[in-house]
Amino acid sequence: MLDLDTLIRRLPATPEGAALLAGFVPPPRFTGKRFADYVPDARYPSQAAARERLQALAAELSRAAAAGWRRRLSAWLGGGPRGGGVYLDGGFGVGKTHLLAALWNAAPGPKAYLSFDELVYTLGLLGVAETHAAFRAQRLVCVDEWELDDPGNLKLALAFLRGALADGVRVVATSNTLPLELGEGRFSQKDFAREVEELARAFEVVRLDGEDFRHRHFEAAPAGERYFLSAPALRRRAAAAGARAPLVSWPALLDGLAQLHPIRYADLVAGFDALFLEHVAPFAQLPEALRFVHFVDKLYDSGASLAASAAAPLGALFPESFIAGAYGKKFSRCLSRLEELLSETPSAPAATPPPGAQAAARSRTASGRLLS
């Protein structure tokens, strides 16, 4: 059986910029998403309107691709059309990432799909100028979970946007926070009001209202204990799950995550098909909780299965002070995704990934998505 230390030691060195860019594609859970399988909630017309807006953008990009040589010539001469941004704003679980992946699948290339954390990491790794050059040829850049945690992120995001829009790139982002509210409670917005306003002006905001879709399929009781297995049952399932299904204690997971830059969590979870997590316990430290949130995002994206035992209900994982604080939306999204992941697994005979998940994960890893 795999152990976490072995998985961490296997992570390879930082790739070249070209290989890094080649790996920016939708993660396994969203690889097959299309506009046709997005089902808007009829109670919230903004969901259908958002789908229509992105379908129109995909059509616009397809028309532009038909005259691709003109676009390339204009860009080379510095006279090409300016790009534009579309910003999908809404609560978690309303389908923003589904629509973003559907747009990416419908639009012609060259195109890139990455998270905001990956964008910031790439800017830090390659530098603004080299990142600008790497993305210059893209028609479309999709950025999931756009967030600003500090002024450094703000400045890097602005540098990226200025270059991309000047090059005629269309940038489409998702977020749980309106552009003008980004960074609230995390840094002093009044000291960076001009920069926040410039970033906000770069985007056309498309709002998605609605409820968390997971509560239309799963019991809306994140404080319930039905999401967790008993410790003996968890161990039995782990023993039957196969070689790519590590059984990891809660302290070992938190220690392992602390050893890695969060940008590497995607490659960590690509190393297994299922995770069995023992003795999950409530958080006391904010940094540990934020690292875990990022890990759950990557676990969810990967399509891997999750089963766990716990000393407390799921709803008690994060203290009320965390939920009510500046990162409250992150923690609420994490609970929502954990609810789905843990609900998928207990009734199954074994922790088995969705069809194609292993191949998709290997494809993303082979394409150069291995970061330091």
C-alpha cells in the first residue's frame, strides 16, 4: 500500500515553462463538461443567462479563429483588437467551474485552463515577462477560483491582465467574490484601491445566483455523522481498495501538506486513486486549515475517491470564527465539496475512481504539470 511519504518523495523537479503551459487543461472531474449537460435551476434565471453568455463567447472565439491569420498579423503589428475579461461571480455549487470547463471545451485553441493559484505560481516561477510571452499566443485563458489573499497576488494578477488583454487574449474567471470586494478582510483595500478598481474594470461581471447543487443530490446536513465511517470499517475498505489507495492518519496528512508548496498538491493527488483518511479532527490553526482547503480542492478536481473516519461531525471541522472570518467562503466551499466526496464513497463496495479518471490524471501529469 502506498504511504504519503513515498508519494511526496516521488514528486519530480520543476518543469520548463513550455511543459508547464502544456499541462494547463481542465482537471479530470471537469474534463468532459459541456454546455449541453449544464442544467440551470429554473428558479434562478441568471444560471441560464450565464450559459448563454459563455456560449456566445465560444461562438465569437470560433469566428475569430476562422480569420486566424489576420489576428496573428494584427497582433504582430501591434494593431490587433484588445482582449476582454468575463468574470463569473456566484456562490459555491452553482456550476461556475462546470461552465468554465464547458467554455474551454467549446472554444478553439490555443487555450489554457488553470486555477488562480497556479497562475500566481507561474508568474512567480517564470517572471512576468516570460509568463506574458508564454500566454501571448492563447486565444482564451480560463482561470478558476480567482482570489486575492495579499497585495502581492493583486500586483501579479494585474500584470498578467494588462499583458493578456493588450495581446487580445480573452480571460474568463470564476470567483465567489465580486471584483471590487476581492481582498476584503485579507489586506488593506484602501491602500490598493486604484489597483483593485483597475482589475475590476477589466472584467464584465456575469452573476450566477442559486443554491449549492450538492444539496439537491445529497442530504443538506453537513453536521451529520453519516459522512464518516467507523475506524475498523475504514481500514477494511482501505485494505480492499488496491495499491493506489493510501491509508493516512490525520496528523500525517497535515504534516505532509506542510512540507509542500500548495501548488504541488495537484501532483500529490495524481499519485493515488482513492484516499482513506483516519481520525479527522477539527482545526485549531488557520494556516493548517487553509492548506487543507487547497488540498481538498485538488482532490475534488482529480476525481479521486475519499473515505474517512472522524472524531467529530463534518460541520465541526472548522471553528465558527473561521467560517465568519475573511476566508469564510473558502471554508464553506470546502465543506460543500467534502460533503459530495464523502457521500460518493461509503455506499460503494470499494473506492473506485470515475471512468477515465486515472487516464486523465496521468495525462495531466505527463503533460508537464509537475511543479516544485
